[in-house]
Amino acid sequence: MAPTAHPERPPAISELWDWQLQGACRQADGELFFHPYGEREPSRSRRERAAQAVCAICPVLVRCRAYSLAAQEPYGVWGGLTETDRQQILAEQGTPLDEAARSAEVA
Ligand code: SF4
């Protein structure tokens, strides 16, 4: 007999994260998505554009983007959005990224 899901239990963790297994970034250079220490312009913009090109063909872009905004991911390119993109979107929504995360990034 197959186990049945309890109606009040949250979904299994794997159900929440399985979409990541379909991410196009799994086949890409992971260093494109997160900045190395001390990265400056124009290297940063070049790296972010390369990561966004991978996201543009990703089958789970919408879900990834929604996750990154809901989680207020402070670092990296997620769902085609850079850190700056997310900060702007969240600020427009009245939910800016945690100040501590931003000041840690500057340090
Ligand atoms: S949208 Fe971009 S960061 Fe998100 S899973 Fe796809 S390739 Fe990776």
C-alpha cells in the first residue's frame, strides 16, 4: 500500500526543491552566478550577463525567480535577476533586502 500524504503536513522538502534539479545552471560554470571576493566592474557586469544568458534558456526560470524574491536571496544571479535587480524589485514592493546582508557585501 502506498503511503498517503497527511493533509496537515507540509510537503516533503524534496518536493519544494526538486525544481532546482532542472536548472540550466547545473550544466554551467557555477562561478558565473556568484561574485568572487573583490569583484569590480566591468567584470561583474560581464559575469552577470553570462549568468543571465543561462537563465534565459532555463525551464524553471519563473519558479527560481519567485523563490529568490520570496527568500530575499542577497547574493547571486537567480531567475535571471542580479542582486541589484532583486534589491530594486523588493524596494519597490516595500520589502528591501536585509540591511545587514547588504552592509556585509560592501565590507
Ligand atoms: S533560472 Fe538561472 S539560477 Fe535559476 S535555476 Fe535556472 S539557470 Fe539556475
